[in-house]
Amino acid sequence: MGGVATTGCFAAKCDWRLPTVEELQGILIEPLPCGTLPCLTIPGETVSSFYWLSCTGVVHPSNGWGVSFTGGNVIDDVKSYGHYVRAVRGGS
């Protein structure tokens, strides 16, 4: 079988990136904790879990920051852990 080329593109767009904390927190239902899971203001299928942000830890560069769609908390975790990503497009 032949190899599959990886382009970094999805849905015919190639400018996807990890969101900022403001972008991910901006889609959460307030006040937190919200009482419904996931705590999102937008429709669609999303797992109530931890989602990576574009921020790396300053004290521990092996850590990255993310937002919990369960409680709205912004926390850091080890980058090698398999958490979810909700990619965004456009300028940050």
C-alpha cells in the first residue's frame, strides 16, 4: 500500500491552530460550574474533558495549558498526555 501524505489541512483549510485561553473560555456557559456537560454555549458533539490551549508552561516547558469543559478551570498538564484539541481558525 502507498503512504498517505500528511498536509496539516482539514476541511480544505490549512490555517488551523490551537486556541488561546480567551477563545476557549469564551464558549463556556457561565457561571461555572455550569450544571450541564459539556459547559458549552455552542451546539455540537463535544466530550466533557480537558482541551489543550496554545500556551506552554513557563516554569515547566514540558507542560501545556488547557481548559476543562467540565468545570471551566484553566489548568496545566504534561504535554505527552493524550487530551483533546478544539482547533480554531483566524488571527489570534
